[in-house]
Amino acid sequence: MTNNCSVLLLEIGLAAFDESNNLIASKKFDDPIHSYRLLKSGERSVELDQLTGMLHSFDFISVNDSSIAFLLRQSGLNSHVMPEDQQSKIQDEKPTLIVKSRLANNEMEAMQKLRSFAIEFSSTRVKEASEKLDLHVIQSISALDELDKLINVIGTRMREWYGLHFPELDNLIQSPNLYAEIVTKAGLRKNINKQMLEEAGLHDRKVDIIVDAARRSKGGDASPESLAILKKIANEVLSQSELRRILADYIENTMEVVAPNVKQILTALVGARLISKAGSLSRLAFTSASTIQILGAEKALFRALKSG
């Protein structure tokens, strides 16, 4: 005749019952969240070690959790996971079992402890998920892309507006930052001089061309009010460009920590966009190669499917 027992992992502790469903022993968790997660991840806890010492006389141990069954087998015990219908029954009767395990005085207290555990456990999971660096990479690359759009829009508006006063400059300066710097420092085209352009990083030949273009320009005059607003727009372009640089540096450094191999193969920005498309680094890791190939080409793919 075999000597059987069952071991239950409950949210607030561990309990062991004999074949007649009488309590053998129970161990209450000092820190329920820490101990519960530790056991669920396959790591031993003090409470389990204390309970294990009381189970060596039993021939067969049924357990409601696979991690606990594995840990008990490591201790030389014959443990197995109980059938699903039995696990479901335990789940339905959990408040009663907690009281029977002497982990709570009554079912109302047991329900309150289970509720507190569920709230704290969920809060911990949400906090950990929010702290994952790959999620911060996703947000930062999205912010960078939005900044690119913003800089492009306000930079274009600045060029078109200032072009009414100095239209020739548009073809001579391609960089939005350099264009904005000239607008901010000079204002009126007559104030553009060699020293200012050289300080902005332009070379001699380009400097002479711009100064000569400013002298010969066919653009109209600009009112002080218009120039004041234009300078504010130009300052905004410079400010947003500096924020973009900070974001790009952050992505570069964070990708070195989060996904150094992806960064090495694709560069930090492209790798970050790939993680963003996948939804997370773990999802990207489990994505098939064929899916990765089309992650960044949805528009082209659907256009091809539609147009052939």
C-alpha cells in the first residue's frame, strides 16, 4: 500500500495534505510576491525547503504546479503534477483551502489576502514591463521619427517664408540647421557677411557665392514683424534638431545594451525601427526570417498586392 500526499502552491504559502485530506504542514510566505515568483521560475525558497524535509516518508506526491513538482524531484521525492480537473477544483476552492491550510483565519480574510496579492502582483508585472529597455527604445525611435516630420514641416515653412525675402538662398543651402542658423543670426539678407557664414562652417567659395547672392537678390523686403516670427521658427528648427541629436545618441547607447548584435548588423536606428515594428525585442527574436523581411515594407507589399 502506497503512502500518498499532495502539495499545493497557494499565493500566500505552501501546504501539504495526506490522503485523507488532513493538513500535514503549511508554510506561510514572508514575502508572498517574491516567494511565489521565485518558485514559479523554478528556484527554491526557504519555505519549500522547510516543507520538503517533512515529505520524505511519502511514496507519491501530487502537486498543483509543475515548477514545484520539478523542485521536489530534485530533492529525491517522487512528485508529479496532478490532473487538470483536480487543479481546477483547487482553484475553485482556494479560499477554503487557504483557511484549511491555516494561512488565514476565515474565508473573508483569505479573499482579502488573495485580492491584495493579485493587485500587488499585477502592479509588479506592469512596473517590470515598463522598465524594459526595448520598450524605451520603441518609444524613443517613434519620438525621433515624429521629430523628423516636425523638423521637415517647420523647416519647409521657414524656407518658403524666408524665400520671399531671399529666394536664392534656398538652392545654396540644403541643411535645415544651417539655413535656420543664417536666418536666426542675420535676419535681413543685407546682414549676411563672410564672418557669420564662416562661423557657421561654410567654406570660402560657398561664402562668396552666398554673400554675392544676398547683394544681388531680387527678393522683397521683410517687415520687422515677419522677421521676428521667422527667427522664432528658425530657433524652433534648431531646438528640435538638438533634441533629435540627443534622442539619436540615446538610441545609439541603449541599443548597445539591448541588442548589440542587431545594432552591429543594421545600425542602431534601423535596428530600433525593426524592434518597434516587431513590438518588442522578444517578439523580434521569435519572428521568422520571412516575416522580418517584410516588417519594414508593409506599404510596398500591399501596393504590390493591389497593383501587381
